Amino acid sequence: MPFGEQPAYLRVAGDLRQKIADGVLAPHTRLPSQARIRAEYGVSDTVALEARKVLMAEGLVEGRSGSGTYVRELPEPRPVSRTGYRSAGGSGVFRQEQAAGGGKGSWESGSSQEEASPQVARRLRIQPGDRVMRTRYLFREGGEPMMLSTSWEPLELTGRTPVMLPEEGPLGGLGVVERMAAIDVVVDNLLEEVAARPGLAEEMNVLGGVPGHCVLVVSRTHLAGGRPVETADVVVPADRYRLTYHLPVR
Amino acid sequence: MPFGEQPAYLRVAGDLRQKIADGVLAPHTRLPSQARIRAEYGVSDTVALEARKVLMAEGLVEGRSGSGTYVRELPEPRPVSRTGYRSAGGSGVFRQEQAAGGGKGSWESGSSQEEASPQVARRLRIQPGDRVMRTRYLFREGGEPMMLSTSWEPLELTGRTPVMLPEEGPLGGLGVVERMAAIDVVVDNLLEEVAARPGLAEEMNVLGGVPGHCVLVVSRTHLAGGRPVETADVVVPADRYRLTYHLPVR
DNA sequence: TCGAATTTGTGCGTATGTATC
DNA sequence: GGATACATACGCACAAATTCG
């Protein structure tokens, strides 16, 4: 490889990527086979293979054994507004959006008591080992699994109250803000931490994706007068959603 | 490959991954060289290479040409506060943090005029083909490339003013808010869209990472009285940062 | 239904360039 | 300079899946 040039497999990958971006290779169409790439670009088998691997790692194409390598249709990620002002009704980060989405949304959930892990304890500012109510959610949209959520609430706050179980009783299924208001806890702040990482095999199994693909992780904490009253991790495949934050500037 | 077994390179990678997780191979220590892997596991050169590639793609190890393959220390993603109120000084999403980080941060940039692409035009609410000033940034921290940013400003707004070039003149290097204030444009809102996707090969080459790794993409738009005056894409490897948003609840 | 051709995925051996020690 | 190690590259082989006549 002469000085100043990039490796052959990156050059080939770049050319194919350009053709995909330009629409010359439309979604669902087949990439040239490895043999064709080899011939068209005058490169070896290895280079053609590596080039395909690069595009697969970038999520632009998808290999189907025995059939071919196909251009993936990248769904425009759906914007989800996170102003905070309208979080009423949102126990999950996206529940408001689920409700607004035309009634197609549904969810399953299950709660159990457990002891706070060090991580959860730090987020709720309680002691590790303190009792918490953990609730797992699986949100669907049109029957398709779209989002996982795990919520933790300190039992010292909600224990022996009507809202101890987030999804049961007269206020079951309502948002954190409403449920806390019912026990005279006024939620006034919301802290969200956004991160991304490759999806774990278990998560992607449930969500119907491929292990290793990007997921967005929103760690959300509801605060009442500076005290954390609920915290949750929300996991969504990154190609389905994008989060929009609207911030005032002074 | 006999039935029910996984490929040889995955078996080798799995064993090495276990040793890393168990601490047998501590951070900053060297993995067995390709030749040693070949001998120890009784596999071919290719399998040893593929196994290393798997671990590199997972971000667990890092290859240094001529030296060896080293176990990476996984950095706790650094929180970056995005309240919006203190965005003064932030031309890049993270510049405020760069400045606060103890002076280790530095950046390169380059500007050029071009015609707005349909995507940029939509974000700036101008016509495709209208002239814009595009500025690319590469931010470093301690010499290490950490973040890419591309900013677009409509020349209809800044053309023939002292702030046309974001990084030159007396206000060069200051934030969007300050520069716009100098031409009597009062930025009052900030819209941020957070998404994640696999990093492109070119991006990760510059950022010192591996193609296919998660990157966080922040699409930020500064607004003045509802009118977009600047928009930018910020790309960071997802394992380096997490974004924290503090939202009031009503 | 069968079989041949194609394509991906995996694996092997080797060679060369280049960075580091 | 020499030895080591990674990065790239070439050519080949075979299994499994798919496609198609």
C-alpha cells in the first residue's frame, strides 16, 4: 500500500457506501457478490470480504448466507420530545408518546421487591440493601416489541401506600408524577442521562434485533425537592428513536 | 466445523474474553501475540487474527502495530451536563466542558462555503442550495481525538459580517450565542436531538476507534426567536460520554 | 423432487509492509 | 540494525444456505 493511500478494503467499502448513500444501490437490493466485487474493483477475495464486513459492521448492509448481501432500509428514527413539562402520564419515558401514537401501544409489566444494588442505591440516594420495588416493562407498538424499561422506587417512600405497586390499584398505569402526587410527594425535576452501547444478547432477543447493534439507554430519575423518588433505565434500539430536548438559553 | 460447535475464532475469542473479564488479563497488559495464540490454541494464523478482531470490535482490546494487542481500560463514560442555561462559550456541544476540563482541550477547525443540502436546509429552514458556511471541528483532549463536529450557518444571516467565519476575527472561537449577539441576533432556544448509530469507518479512523462501534450523534440547532441560526452534528464515541439533561416538571 | 449453480461464512497457508522495541 | 508483532493482502478450500431450472 503506497504512502498516503487508505487500505484497499476501505476504498472499496467507501465506494459502495457512496453508492448506497446516492441511492444507486437502493434498500432491499443486492450488493455485488464477493466474486463480482473482486472482478469489478480488481481486488482479491480477502479485500472484497473485508469491505463487506465494514459495511455490515456499520449496519448499512446485511448478509444472508446463500443468497447475497442486501442494502438495509434504515428507518427514520422517530423523534420523541423530552420537554419535561408534559411528562404527566409518562411512567416510561415514551409512554406519553405511546398514548399519543393512536392507541397502538401496549405494555406488559411485572413488579417485585428486592434489595437495592449499589448502582440503584446511588441513583436513589439510599443505602445499598434498602428495599426497593422493581418493575420491568416491555412496551409494544402494533404488537412489535419496541422498548424495555426497568423502574426502581424506594419502598421506604411508597411501602404500605396505595401506589406501592406502579401498575395496580386505582392509580395503576398512571405516571410517576400522578402516583407520587397521590401520596403528597410533589415531583418537580427530572434528570435524564443518555448513553448508548451495543445491545446485549438478551435485550435484543426480546426487542427483535441483532445482538451488538446500538441501543440508546436513558437513565431517568424523578426528583421531589431534590430527593430522588424513582429511577429507571429505558432501553430502545437506536435505529427506532431519537430523543429531542428543547432547552431555553439565557 | 462439527455440528453444534461455534466457529473456532469465536471459541478463541470467548476464552480470551473470559480471561479479561476474570482479570487474568488485566487492563494495559498484553494479549498473547498472534503467533502465541496460534500455538496455545492449536489454530491457524487466520483464526488467531479473527479472534483478535472480534475483541477489538468489542472494544475490549486495542492493537498497536509493532507492539502488541493490549487490554483496554474501559473508561466510565463522562457525564456532560446539558442544561442549556450555561451554554455560553459552547460552540461545540462539549466546548464548555472542554474549557472546564482543566485546559487540556484543544481543537482544529476548517470552514468553507457550500450549498445547503436538503437535510441541512430543512434544519435551518432555508432553501436547498442556499449558501451556508460549513465548519468542521476536531476536538482533542490531552492530544487524543475525542469528538467530531460539523456546523452549518446560513450565509444570508452572517455573510459580510465580522462573525461570518466562526473561528476567525476578534470573536473567533467564541460560542454561537456570543457571536450571534455581536450581530444583534439573540439566541434564546436550543434544540438537541440525540441519536446513536454505528460509527463510520472514516469517523472512527479519525477518532481512534473501531468502525462499527456506537457513536452518539447530537444534532443541535440554535434558535433566535423561533428562527434557526445555526445547526451542527456532534459525533462522539458512546463509551466516552453520556449526556445529562435536567428538566423541570410541572 | 432433485440437483446444479451461486453466495455467504468460515478456515488455512503464505507473503509483504510497517511500526515498535 | 535486527527481532517481534500487527495490518494488510493474495489465493484457495469447504460447508451451509439459497436459488432456480
